[in-house]
Amino acid sequence: MCTVLLARPVDMPSDTLSLEEVTVLAIKQNALFGEAVASTEIGEKLAERLDIKSVKGISDVVPNFFVPDYGSRITSSIYVRGIGARIDQPAVALNIDNVPVFSKDAYDFDLADITQLEMLRGPQSTLYGRNSMGGVINILTLGPMQWQGVRAMAEYGSGATWRLSGSIYNKVSKHVGLSLSVSGGASDGFFTNEYTGNKCDWEHSLSARFKTEWRPAANVSVLNTFAVSRLDQGGYPYEYMQTGVISYNDTCSYYRVCMSDGVTVSVRLPRFTLSSITSWQYIDDDMHLDQDFLPLDYFTLRQKRKEHVFTQDFVLRSRNSGGYNWLTGLFGFYRDMRMDAPVDFHDDGIAALIEQKRNEANPYFPIHWDERSFELLSNFKYPSYGVALYHESTLCIGRWDLTAGLRADLESPSLSYTSECHTSYSLYDNSDGICSFLRKVPVDIADQGHMRHTYVQLLPKLAAVFRLTSGSIVSNLYANIAKGYKAGGFNTQMFSDVLQQRLMNMMGVGIQYDVDQIVSYKPEKSWNFELGGHLESADRNLRADASVFYIDCTDQQLTMFPDGTTTGRIMTNAGKTRSYGFELSAHYSPVAPLDLHASYGYTNARFRKFDNGKVSYAGKYVPYAPEQTLFVAASYNLALPFSFCKTASIEVAGHGAGRIYWDEANSVSQPFYMLLDASVTFAHPRYSLQIWTRNVTGTKYHTFYFMSIGNQFVQRGRPFTAGVTLRIKLDNIIKI
């Protein structure tokens, strides 16, 4: 049966989701409290208090969940329990109103009118399939059948940062509701490129979402959501560690247009519910990078991509009519991606990376490049498709709920590529100490190739829940074993290096890459073993969750920078890793005005077997995944005797993460750090004004580290910021 929540009285806790009519909340799961899963649920009021408007907003709030803020919005790295991904396939799935967001590069966007956010940790691959081995994020947005009226938000803060949004929700008839949400924002940025004297992390964005809900009968619901967004930003405020200065001479920017349309149809029949989720997603983006991030003319990258994705999910689910419940589904997708990624070599890059290396290797016959700028051209067609059949059964015996599930998943990605370079160099004879011209040597490379892989995975799950009751406290204990899976693919970002090394090899230096070996990477697989429990008081003033886990991972996908003066990044498979740890979270309201939240996560993620051919990293920590996350928050509400302002709320929150190792050798790291936030909110039932600060103490920390052509770079975390947010909610004022 599809989970439903009925309307609640207005005096219920504000973080309880309020629905005016019976509405489908989740297609594939029951209320999370009774499930054998570690989860965090955030309601509308808490999301507003913490200013959660994107996936990044729940970093650290959810234990062992970390989303570093660096680069640009194409960077959506998510780490959970030592599992994560910086490029290509995500480790955590994202669903918005039951529709999957397929590409990780489109995860980072702002979303207006979030009514509930759920984060399920641990492998959810049996029900959600590929790329959910770290967990699943489900976001529910407000619908026109739930609420009717007008909402608006205006915000201004440090860095000349502003955001505006407006939404209209209305019932056209008893059976049809329409809503339109429009939002936009801009920022001058916080970090200065010393070479240009301008802020480098500026941003402009605009988005809209149009929802149609149709209920032609009491047992039928149809939801269509069309969304479009446009993003234009600078980004990439990377400082050179040797000088501590951000200074580069070429343009860095990211431009993205996203469109999507998702249709969810649910039909409730006497014994089961049939649901269909259909979606189309489109990305058109353009990234410019000064890849050396120095005030020198080494090389630049332009990556321009267009991508279409079609998904279809059929779900057949029993309606919890007895002691046996089941769910069966069929999922399929097709993805078509086209990309151009030329790398432009400039004078300093030609001199240092090509001429110098070649002439040091053969000083008697030196070369000089004829053109002081040339292109390494790469063009890709990257289609893939997949199909999966899955089933889950739950048997209820007394206080026990026993669950078994299995998913059969087939996926087939392919890559067709063209790599070209057309230039020339002059060869000289210096064998007798007198340098004389010999001849001009043309360089004409035009490589083409095609690769295809097919992966078949069986993804089982076993779980048990034991229900406990003691007076006004409801609790349960659970155990689960599940297999996780992250799809394999191709390293498109390595083709410029492949072409560069091919060029160097023609001159007698450099190495010749095996394209199939260097470009392909295998799926990542894991087994997750978990014990945990949930506790909640009848009045919901207390809720606590705890879990311990052990993860055994094979072929973990890691982003690495190849040795030497290379330009690309490579996804490679580590031999074996293991992670273990625990998570604690609690929400407690001892008296009506006081609200307390806390969560803590600990992860010990290390390599069991990983040898790059030169060094064994066995026993080292897995990079980029924090060892600890911590979140604490307290809010106090005061009643005010004014007609224009009914309450005042004071909130203080602390976020912490670390230690984070930045490389496989664990030679550089970010120690544990804490950020302090504070806000004061003055509220009326129809509007509120929030005055907020972030990183009150101005804590200095780094969110990212990497190497380019042998140089080390970091990105600093956001400094102290402050601002004000006005929200307006006017219900039942629009009639059509």
C-alpha cells in the first residue's frame, strides 16, 4: 500500500507534515520509524529554520552524511559512511516527488517549498537500484491539493547575495489543482582572484516549477511536475598552497540549463496499488576551466555537454491487508549523452610540459613547437541503458517483521570517441654544438574507438524489526544485511592525457596508455551489515535513533590524479576497503518553548587492499570521507503580546566534520572543525522575519584539496556571513 498521512490539527508539532487530503507520500516505503533503516526526517519548519533549500543543506545535520561546498554546482560530491564519489556516478540516489534525479551533476540546485526531506542511509539498492549504495534522499514539495494560497520569500545577505521566490497554489476544481513556483538569486561571491581583482565565485540563477494534480476518482491520483532552471556562475576559488593566494589568468565558469518532466500515476485497488513513475530529464551545460589555476598560460578546458534521460518505474504493492505484504517493480532507463571536451595548450604549457621534457630526453636533437597554442580535441557519444526487476516481501509474526528482497539489475554503457590533434613542430640538430634546422614534423592524430560494457548484478536484502512498547514509549530494534551497487563507466576526463601522452610518445618520450584500461572503470560493490533501533514518545516530544554498521566494499571507485604533470582526473577501482562506525541522533522538546536536536556520526573507513603499482595503501584512511560529523541545535520560542508579531524564536546551531584526509597516502588532511550558526525569527501566522548568521566565529577551514601538474591547491570554506529572510504565506486567498 502507498503510505498516506491524514490531515493533522493545526496545534500539532510544526515539523509534522500537514496534508489537507489523503495524499501519496512514498511509493516504495512505509513510515520510516517502523523500517529496518537508519534515517533522518526533516519537516517544513525545521527546513526553514536551518535554511535547507538544497541537498548541501543537510550536510552534518544527518549523521555520517557530508557534502563539501567547493568548485561549482556541477560538483555534487556526497559521502556517507566512507562511501562517496567526486565525479561520474553518485553514491546516493536523489528523488524529488518520487521522480529520480539521474545525473549527479544536476544534484546541486535550490528548491522552494520543501515540505519533507528524508535521508535513508546504507544500501537501498534492492528498491532503488543503481547508485544508491550509500543511501537515498527523498524530497517532497508542496502540492496544490494540500494547500491553497500564495507564498513568497525574499532574502539578502553577505556578498551581495539575494534570493527571491514566489508560489501560487490553487484548486481549479474539486479534482484538479495547479501550482507555479518561480525563484531566482544572485551573489557577488566571497573570494577574490588576485590576478583579475574580481570575485571569482559569483552566481546568477533562475528556476520555475509547475505542478498539476488530478484526482479523477477517489482511488486514482495523477501528479505531473515540470521544472526548468538556469545557472550561470564563476566558481572554482582554488588557492595555490605555496602562496596561499587565488590567482589565475584564464576564465573559470559554469553554465547549466536543466529541464525535467515527471508523471506519477497511482491507482489504489482493493488488494494492491499500482503506480507508474515516468520521467524525462535534460541537461545542457558548459564548463570553462583554467586547469593549471596559476597566472600562467598552461592549458584550459572547455567541457560542453547535452544529455537526455528517460526513466520508467512500475510499482505493484500490496495494501497491508494482513500479516504478509509485498512489493514488485520493473524499472528501465535510457540515457544519451553527447560531449565535447577540448583542451587548449598555450605557450607556458607547451614550453614546460612538452618542449622541456622532450629536449631534456634528447638534447642533441631539440624541438621547437611551431604554434604557441593548439588544441587536443575530444568528442564523445556516451549512451547507456538499463533494466531491473525487483521484489520485496515482509512477513509479520507477532512483534517481528521479517523482510527479504532481491533485485536483478542489467546495465550496458557504451562510449564512442574521437580524439584529434593537428599541429607541427620543428626539429633541430645540436649534436655538434651548433643548432641548425633539420625539418618540420607534422603532428596529425585522429583516433576513433568504441567501447561497451554490460553489467549484471543481483542485489539481495534481508531485514528484521522487533517492535517494543513500554508505557508511552514506542520503540523497535532492527537488523539488516544488504548489497550495494554503483555502476561502472568511462573516464572521459582522461582523454586529453591519453592524447597528450600519445603525442609525447611520437617524439620518443612519455608513456603509451592502454585506452581500454585507463578509460574504463568497474562497478563498485559492497555488503552492509547493520544493527539499530528507533525510539519515540507518544506525544512525539522525544525521538532517538541509533545504529552501528560494518561495510565490506570491493572495487571502490576513487578519483585520483595521475602521477606527474598531467591534466586529467581518473576514476579508478581500489582493491578492497572496509568501513565501520555508529550513528546517534535525537530530538527532544522537554517543554513547549524549547526544541533540541543533536546527531553524531563516526566512520572508520580504510583500505584493506589497494596497490597503485608503486605503493601499497593498505591500512590508510579512504580520502575525502570525514571520520566524524556532529550537529547540535537548540531553539527557544517566546510568545509576544503583539498583533503583528506573535512569537520570537532564538536558535543556535553547531556543525562539525573531520578529520578529512585528502589523499590516499594520508599525507595532507583537514582536522575536525566546528561552525557556529545563530538566528532570531519574529513570526506571525502569515509572515516571518529571520535575522541569521553563519560561521559566527569566522572559523578557517578547507573544503577541498587537489593537485594539478604537480602543484597543490585548496579551497577555503565560507567565511562569516549574515543576512535577513522574509517569508510570507497567505492561504485561501486565490480563487479561480
